[in-house]
Amino acid sequence: MQTWDDRQPIYQQLADLLAAQLLDGDPPEGAAMPSVRALAGRHVLNPLTVNRALQALGEASLLESRRGLGLYVVPGARDKLKASERERFLDTEWPRLRDRLKRLGIGPEQLRWEELT
């Protein structure tokens, strides 16, 4: 079961979780998102919270509403997410990680990139 962090709104955490799943291709571009009711049940959340998370993904142009059919993943959503996640990583996460590696005395030769795949 998903545990939620008190430091960030739950709808944003759910939006981030759903974005990570989209990045992994689940659901694939062009496919329907699970319904608000299905997501609320899966994550044990209020449907209004789920709706706000989906709205955030729509505002990021990752989902589109098809009248009477629900929300669908837009073509190019994965590439858009990948580009924004790379930028966020390089701008915010990598500098902190690099500084921590430096403090711990870990050099490039000690990192095992091949184990990541």
C-alpha cells in the first residue's frame, strides 16, 4: 500500500506517481487512464483528491479529456515527461547527489552503472 508524505499535498504525490507510471509506458500513449473511481479504490483516496491529481496531469498537457469517454494519454506524453524529468534531475537532484558523493569520497570508478539496467 502506498504511504503518503505529509510534506507535500497528496494529490501532487499521486500525480507524481501516475506520471512515473506514464514514463514507464503504463498506460501507453493513446490509451485511456483508469477511472477516478478505480484510482481512488486502488490508492484508498477520496475521488476529489484523485480528480485533482488527474487535473494536474491534464494541465501539464499529458492527458486529454474525451467527452463521454474519459481521460486519455496524449501522444508524446512520455517524451515530454522524460525531458522535464531529465531537466529537473540535472537542475536539482544531480547537484545534491554530486555534493553527497563528494562528501562521502565516492568517485566515478566506484559507481557501478552496469548494475542499474
